[in-house]
Amino acid sequence: MATSGQQFCDICISQHITTPANVWCPECEESFCEKCKIHHEIAKATKKHETIVIENVLKLPKFVQDIKTNCSEHEEIFVLFCGDHEEPCCAECLYNTHKNCRELTPVKSIVKNIKDSSAFVDLEVSLADLLANIKNVIDDRTANLQELSKQKAQCEEEIKTVRETINSYIDSLERDLTNKLNQAFVKIDLSIKQVLTDLEARKTKVDEMQENVNSVKTIASNFQTFIAIRELAQWANKEESDLQNLYENESFNWTEMSVVPTNLESVKNSFTDIGQIEIKGSSCKTQLKVRKTRQAQLMDTVRMSSDIDVINLKEKVKVNLQKKYENIEILDCAILRNGDLLFSDRQNKLLEMLDANGKSRKIVQLPFKPIRFTVIDEKTIAITSEDKVRVLELSTGNVTKTFPQGTIVGSIALYGDNKLIVEHIGQGYSMIDLAGSTEKIISTEISQSYFHALVCIREKLYYVDRTNNKVCCRDFQGNALWEFNNKGMKSPHGISSDGSNILFVCGLTSKNVLQFHQMENHSRK
């Protein structure tokens, strides 16, 4: 049908009358006005059809509105679903196309309680997890951007600090060079001044000798002059010789000062930057809620149903635990959210983790004997042992929380996201939060001889009674809702659920797995 605009009654239109429609029949694939709706509801062939208000139909996605219940090729209603071809088929299709197909299921069976099926529940969980994942990643990316802004400001301050350090270093080089200049100048200045002092003294003596020569020339007798000339000449020769020696010893060499700057080109070549910008990546800080089995479940949605008649159990993987220890005592196991398998060994005080193919990945040694455990999230599990419940990190094996219970405890299960249901041997069960506070006591008569594995679904408690070969259902007040036993089930040991209305129970002595369709007040096998 059209997804928008005014909808008209198909019956009236066939009579060339345009009457607004107010309901839609998915089985007839026709819209009806109020008058035609009355005929539709009382007609023998259609009185059991369920109609939908047009306004609600228009709220459906376009691809859902376009889904037909009748075969477009043969104009017959779909009666079977072919698992081989992944498509519905009518009786004509069965004869022409699907007569050799083996996986044929009645449509009525496969759609029965489909909205309560594990496939539908898993789809809802998948979408909720997907939305949560996106929100978590958005928060993570936003936090990363904010952290990067802070790191950028910090880097800018560090760059300024480096620049200031370089400036300080260059200033120190300048001071050092200036000091060397001053020291060189003082040394040369002192040397030249010493030469000047010596020359001034020599000049004074020469001036005095010139005066003596003039006196001799004007006053002394010739004899006196003859004798004096020899002495004066000898002195003059000595002074001239001394002056020549000073000249030859480079005492009169011209001294110049200048600065020879460092080759800046070579500095530029070796000093090309004052640092590097380093970008480092690290593993994602947020965990995605993804189960490896989900894709297969969603791909196989049409085959999954809450109808127990269409479920077939098949062996998927066979696990061989390590033979490191002579005796092993496996009391519990679980599939982790990443698809890995986890087993608890009470005898050897350990947890063994395997991948989805059964290959051992990790062994976690424990300082206590584990009884039963339940998976809290991707990182943690809760384990019972003696009179305590312990929360343990899977990655490190460290116990992060310990909740004393006051009595011997056994089986344990997660209820919702933050509640634990703990078995108290011989007394019943209690509900505690992840801080260890007891919120509820569920009293029920259970044997002290065995552990009673349990699951919780929609405020109902389901547990196995190994002594009496029963599966029991109680509400959270401890009231009995129903009990179930079957001659094919002996010593029920473990119990699980597909998340909707199917329970799976393993019989220890009967060596089998039974599936139960749990209903409001009873169950059937």
C-alpha cells in the first residue's frame, strides 16, 4: 500500500466510489472503510482476519508495508517457508519450484509467537546494543577530542618552553663570547700598553741624549767631543739594536679584533627543528557489545521461532579440555560475549578459557575452589565459593570484590544488568546488587545435597531439582508457579534459556538436553 497521502477503501474503489479507508487487512492486502469493514468482520472467510488502523499501518517502514502475504506470481496465500531458498511459497510454488526442497516449514508454525521468539528478542537486543555502542563511541570520540584539545594546549606550552630554553642557551653563548672578547681585548690592551710604556722610556732617553749631543756640539772642546761621541754612539747603537730586536720579535705588529660567526648554514642543516609532533594510537577505550553468534542468528531469523516444534538441537563444537591435571571437576561453563568459552574446574582451582573453536586460550589459577559462575559483562564474572561471592576480572584473574553470604552458596545467575541471584544451599535464593547488598530473599525448599542451577526471565525464577528430576518455576516471592518432570530427563544438572520462552535443561544421568516451552503457568516439552 502507499506510504503517505489519503487512503481509500479498495472495495469502494472497485465500484468507482472514493471512500476514505480507516483499516487495513494484511491477509486480504486491502483497505476498508467503516461500512466495508463490517462486512469483512462478519464474512465467513475473513471474520478471523485481524485488521490494523490505517494510521498505525502508515507508521510501519516502507519495506514492511510492501511485504505481501500472497504470492505475486500465483495470487495464492503463502503456506510454507522454504529454508533452502530462504523464501515463502504458496501451494503452486511448492509444486513448481520447491517439490525437491527439504527444509519446508508451515508459515503458521514459523510465525507463531514470533514477536516473543529469541530471534525477535535478539534483534531488539542487537539494536539496543548497537545504539548503546554508537552512543559509547560518540562519547569516546568526543572525550578524545576534548583530551586532544588539552594536549594541544599542553604541546603549545611545551613548544614555548623549548623556545625559551633555546633563547636562554643562545643568551649564554652570547655572554660567553662577549667574555672571551673582553678577555682578549684586555690581554692585547695590556701588551700594547706595556710596549708603549717601554717606548716612552726609550724616547725620553733619546730626547735626553739629543740634548747632550747639542750641548757637546756647542759647549764642549774638540777633545771632549771626540771622547763623548764614541760613548754616545755606542749608546745609540745599543738602543737602535734593542728597537730592532723588538721589531723583529713582532712587538710592533698591528693587532685587529673581529668576530668569526658560526656557520649558520651548517647549523640550519643540523638544527632543522626544535621538536617533533608525535601521534600515537592506542586500543579503543570502549567495548562494543557484540556476540559472535548474533550475526548467524540474525541471518537465520526466519528459521528461529518460539515454537518448540521447529527447533532442532545440533552439535556445533566439541571441546577437549587440557589433560594437564589428572582429575578435573567441571561444575560450570558459559559462552562469553565475544564468543569464547569459559569453564570452571573446582578440583584444580582454575578457569579455562577457549576460543569458539575449542582451542585453549588462557588458564586462570584461583586461590579458592570455584563452584558456579555467571558472566556480568565483557570483563568480569561473579563466582561462588564456600560462603562467598567473588567478582573477578577475566583479563588479570584478580578478585575485585568479595561478598560474604553467611551460608554455603552454590549456583548463581545474572538478572538484568546489575543484579545477582545466588543459591543458598538448602534454603533458597537471594538477590544482591553488584555492591553486595541483599535486596530480596526468595525462600523455597531445595535439597542440601546438590546445586540447583537457575535462570531468571521476566521476574520468574527457573531452577532444576536434581533430587526429584524436576524443573521448577517460582516468582520472586517464592510462590510455586509450576513444576515439570519427564521420564526422559534424569538428574537435571544445568539450565539455560534462549532469552524468550524456551528453556534448555541438560540431564546428567540421561545424557541429553531437553527443551521446554515455558508458558504463563505451565510448560511443554
